[in-house]
Amino acid sequence: MRPDSHEIYSRRRSRNVGLGLVLGAFVLLVFAVTVVKLTEGQKMEAFDHQYRTSLLPKTEEN
Amino acid sequence: MTDASWVGADSGPREAGFGDYLELLKPRVMRLVVFTAAVGMFAASAPIHPVIAFAGLLCIAVGAGASGALNMWWDWDIDAVMRRTAGRPIPSGRVERGEALAIGLVLSVFAVVMLALFANMVAAGLLAFTIFFYAVIYSMWLKRSTPQNIVIGGAAGAFPPMIGWAVATGGVSVESVLMFALIFLWTPPHFWALALFRNDDYTRAGVPMLPVAAGTRVTRNHILTYALILAPAAILPAFTTIGGPVYLAGALVLNVMFLGGAWGLWRRNDAMAEADRYRAEKRFFGFSILYLFLHFVLILIETGLRAVDLSPAHWPMLS
């Protein structure tokens, strides 16, 4: 029996391939969300998603 | 021991495959979570980019899966003695408990943080609370200690549409609270119907489900009572921004049928149920799944009608 023919290797392979695909998909997702957020030009601070007041249109006082 | 001799041996721990880990995340529960969260998100009718919507739903699904893994880690002893759950990854020896705990914790934190970054803090906060509620309040505390376990624990399953709504709007409103109430009040009669014909399973596991702790007569009374409370709560969304005449008509039919089923169960006793092998109880349980699914389909239909301006101009609203 070849050592690499044992079913333990196929399970290990399925785990590695699965995890690889999940990580790859996650990278693509973060990239897509980043592109969307940047192209939508949200006037927000990225770290806490609050409106950045300096970017908002000025309103006249009084 | 050489590598060749080790791989040739049949004894020893079985190494998990990718599918075994996926099973830890309770994919069937995840499907319902994703569906209700998506309806909550789209019903909000707030402008949301499809990529953000997809990312938000993914986070909610992963969060739900993580709480499922934590539940399996905690409940492995109960799962092992119940027929319905004996084949789960931990009791069947495919995944170790420690792995389930690690996966549950890592994915929980990951899903909440990513939802905060992808959508907003309100949605992320609700997701964090849902995971905490399901894993700690329900699984660790209520499930083994009170027959009211699923009454309170049902809140965990009721949060997803509220989270979806929060992803789209950044807040909570009467509509999202009503969607929460619909699932919350639906959960007890749904699970008590299951417990009626799976009574021996819960007895063996020592889980104090209502039929085990208080008897089947009390359970049948409770099912009818909850169906009566559920009906107005399920019809009320018709008079909010997520409802309309189509929802009202559909909800009326569904609730009459649900009440009819609950009434039928109330009139039966153990002898009648055993005589036909719990036919009515099983039918009511099956219908309850359809009942919830169709309510959310009706909300989705109303959302579609609003999008193409087919909603009536004058429709009574609660606020």
C-alpha cells in the first residue's frame, strides 16, 4: 500500500484545498468591498465609519 | 514508529476533512438564517450596494455557523445520546471538541469584526449579541435548566432579519422588531410540536423540554396559546412599510391554517397520537416551517411590488 494512497491523505488534501479556497475568496471579498467603498466616495473615516465633518459641505451659520 | 506503519494502521484518531468542519457550522440552519437576514436587508428598501449586501450576508452566515460550532462543542454529550444528532461531527468522532471550540471562537470574532468594517457597528453589535445569546444564554444556561429553554432561546434565531435590516439602514425600527417577534413567537410551537414526537430522545438526553418536564397535555395547551399570540404579531407587519395587501391576505390564510393545526393538536391526546404515530404532530411541525418561510416570501413580494410602484397609494400604516 502506497503511503500517500491512504484515505487520511485525501481528507488532509480536501482540508487544505478547502481552506485555500476560503482564504482566496476572502481576499477577493475584501478587495471588492474596498473598491466599492472607495468608488462610492463615502465621506467617512474608514476606521470607525463615522462621517468626516471636514469633507461634508459647509453650511452657513445663523 | 515509521510513517509507513502509521498510515497503514486503522486505529487512532480519524483526521477531519473539510466537509466535517463545514458540518460543524450547521449548514441547514445557516440557510434559514441567510434567507431571513436577506429578506430583512432587502425589505428595508435602503440603497445598499450588492457587494456590501453580499459581504454582510456572508458575515451573518459565518456568525450563525460559529455559534452552531460552539453549540456542538458544548452539547456533545447530549448530541451523542439523541438519534437526531448522534451523527454530528463531534459525537461521531470526526472532529475533536477542542477544534470545534477554536473554530467557533475564531469565526465568531472574525464575523463580528468584518461585519463592523463591511457594514456598521449596529449590525455587528447585534450579530455579537446573537452569537452570545445562542452559545451562552441558550446552550450553556437555559437548554439544560428550564422547560422554557426554547421560549427565551428562540430570540437567537429571531435576530437575523433584524441584523439584515441594520446592515441596510444602520439602525433598528418597528419593522425589524416585528420580524424579530414573528420568529420569536413562532419558535416555541414549532419546537414543542417536534418535542411531542421526539419526546423519548429528549428524555434520554435529560433535556427538560416541555413534554418531558410538564407533560404532553401542558405542551398541547402551550402550542395553542402561542399560536393565538403569534397570529396578531404575524399579521401586524401588514400595516408597516414592509407589508401591504398581499402580505395581509397571505398572513391571514397562513395564520388561520396554523391556528387550525394548533387547535387540532390541542384536541388530541397521547393515545390518539400513538395510534396514528403522531401524524398530526409531524404534519404541524412540517407546516410550521412552511408557515415561517412563506411569511418572509410575502415580505419579499411586497418589497418587489414597492420597487416597481405597484403598492396601493393609500394603505393604513401603524405610524
